Amino acid sequence: METPRHWRLKKQRYALVGEECPHCKAKIFPPRDVCPECGLEAKTVYHFSGKGEVYSYTSLTDAPAGFQASAPYAIALVKLEEGPIVTAQLTDIGNEPVKIGMPVEMVTRKLRDDGDERGMIIYGYKFRPVLS
Amino acid sequence: MAITASDEPVVIGTGIVPVREAWETSLRDLGSHVVRAALKDASNPKVDALYVGNAYGNVLSHQANLGALISEHSGLCGVESHTVEAAGASGAGAFRAACIAVQSGWVDVAIALGVEKFTEVPGSEAESAAALTLNYEYESSQGMTLQAQAALLAQRYLAHWNLSRDIFEGVVIAAYNHAADNPNAMFHGMDEKRYRNQPIIADPLGLYDTAFLADGAAAAVIVRKSTAQALGVASPIFVRGSANAVAPLSLHDRHDLLSWDAVRKSTLAALHKAHLSLADIDWLELWDASVIELVLSLESGGLLEAGKGWQSPPKPVNQSGGCLGRGNPVGASGMYQLVESVNRLQNEDAGRNALIQAVGGCGATAITHILSN
């Protein structure tokens, strides 16, 4: 597994750090060089709240290598309240049926390990139903 | 150098093998087999270039630089050759590269090859490899797969249009039944009972709603119209239009999940290049790595209205059975579509103009060709 690559993504994975476009004020996640809304340069750091709702979802039984320990799992497109959509697993859902529009919030969880290669574990964001 | 009508690319020979789980053969042998078959079909012209469409050889066969590997094994040492990769559109990308090469005048005789050897590793490794065409940092690292992407599209589609998963039944059964007449297809027919008893793999999609990933290869020999005349080819098939358009790779980066911009732009650009409109097209081969991908291609390509892509299209679509019925050798599938369409157009009763479109990565890259007899 590529240590520098996952280390480089820590601000996004652990804290949903994206960008706000200085020109059109669009909120951007994941961060990138060019604003997808106005096409101008985007660099200003923006911290997302981690609140959002399920935009679409499914549940997987055939997991890829590294994810079998979590299978079956629910994976979703989550629309953040600031606008962008992110791809993430849903967690802590118990027996509650997942629905489009369901309010969710970001939590930090183990995403995968590298088998027994070097003992590296990747943590990152998942989303759980909002605790009321 | 001005490009004239006599520079138009034409297909003068094809080679194809049935899609299957080809455990007894390698990526190299599959590829060279159809290259040699296509050359023989074209009466063995002297080859200048071989463009190889392949998606997963780097990972599943631990093999890069397929251009040098396959041309040497096909007896074509010394030609120009390299790989074209665009996920499921890789084969169509190789075909387009060959058309651009001959039409430019820099190459006289080009071969476009699509080849995929998918069944080399166990299931979970293959699932990981298949996910290679997703965004690694923000999709596959979250546990996303190709099937899950299709399921997310389907789930959103059904919710948006207030429909149930029953709408997919007719689309999938039609694909499998079309494949009954295709000698290159893995599957030959499907009935309602079998479809309804399928296990759900990624809610709302079941086992038969996503095309089986398999092995295969198909190739075509492409020259300029003037070269075909000089070679004495009686009835070449003309490549009237060709276009490639992309959309954001990740589903989460699309402005509208259910409108496929790449498909729309690529369709319009290829028709424009051919000086044709959709009304002039007699039949189409569209992308159906999963049922929802065909539904969205029909809508974004302009054949059916938004929300109605699951209904019966106004023109024949995927008479080959598509990826669903044929099986999906990903990087080769675009060449299967093209080679089968070329062969069908040899029969003039089959109609005049066909639109062929392959899509890589769940709506990300759409490559369209217009073929005419």
C-alpha cells in the first residue's frame, strides 16, 4: 500500500477539508486546482461541517480486496449540506432502513487494512444516521 | 495537407472470437489470434500500425507495453504500436486512434485491437482490478465497486422517477434474447422466471442486471478509402463519424447524476462529423455494462425522453445482445460492438447507417462511431 499517498489525503479523510472558490464562493470537495462551477482557480481552504443527507445508496456483498472484513456494507452518495456530494460507506445503521434523504453525519472509522502486508490501516470518513 | 473524401477511413477486414472464460489462453495469444484473423480477412496488406485497446492487462496480467508484446507475437515486428486505455471504451479508443492515423495520412494500414483477459485471478482480486477505472482516492478507497456505482445510479433513477425495479426486467430480457442469435455471445436467452429468481447483488440491481466480466478479443483493419480502392477491396464499410467526450470521472462530481453529458456530446459530435442526424441512423449499439447504463445512454443520446429510457426504443438497439447478453470483456467490448456492426453492415438489408457507442467508467468517457455501407 502506498504510504505517502494515504498520508497526503489525511486532511480530507479525517476532517473533510475542502475548498471555497474565492471567485464564485462554491464549496468544493474533494479539493482541486480549478473550481468545477466557474472554472477559475480555487485554493482557499474550507472545513465542511460533516452534515448531509443520503443522495443514493446500495448495499454490497461482493467486496473488493481489503474490504471483505466489512462486507456486507452500505455505500452511498452523501450530499453535504454545503452542496458537494461525496462517496462514503454508511455505518452504525443497525436495523434502520436506509432511505434517500435520510440525514447523516460524518464519523471517522477504519476503511480498510492491507491484509498482513505491513500492518497499515487506513482510517477515513464514513457517515452515520444523525443521532437525535 | 488537406483531408479529402478519399481519405475517409474504411474497414477492410475483421477478426473476432466468442466472449468466454478463456482459461486456456493468454492476453497475448487472444490478441494476436484476432489480429491475424483480421489481416487474413483483409487479404494480408502490409501493416503500419497496431493500436491495442485494453483496460486491465497492467493489473490482471501484470503486463504493460502491450503494443510491443502483441505486435511481435502477431508477426508485425517493426510497426508503430501502443495501448489505448479508456476503461470500457478502450476498444473504441483504439478504433478511433486507427481512424485518425490513416485519415491523417501518417499511417496507411492500421489495425485496431480490443483485448481483455479478465479471468486470471480469484473473485475479490478481480473486483479490485475492475474498480481500477474508478477514482482511487475518493471512490475505490471507500470500498466502491463498478456494480455499486451502477446500483447508486439505478437507486437514484428509480427514486427520481418514482419507479420500481420491475422496469429493468424487459430491458435485460431483451438483451439476453437478442444474444441468442449472436455466435460471439456467452448467453443465449433468458425467461421471466429465471430473471425474477435472480439474487440481488447490489440493491436494486440483481445478478443479471450487470454484464458478466469475461475474456475476449476483436480486431479490424482500417485504411483510407483510396487505399482500399488500390487494394481492390469490393465493399469496405465506411467510418463516417468518430468522437470522444468525457465527463467527470467520479459520480459525486457530476452536476446531474442522471444526465450523461459525455454520451450526449459524443453522440452529437459524431453525427455532426458524419453530416447526419439521429433520424438517418437505422440502428444503434449502445453501452450496457449494466441495465441502468443502457437506460441513461438511451436518454442522453436522445432516443428516449428522460425517465423513459427503460421503454421500447424507436429504432433497433443492441441487436447483438450488448454487453449484457454477449458478456463484457471490458477493454475489448468496444471492438466487439464495432466488428459485429461492420459484419452486419456487409449485408445491405441490414440498413445504411449505424451508430456505435462505448462508454468507459459509468458515464465518464463516451466514444461514438458512425458506420455506413
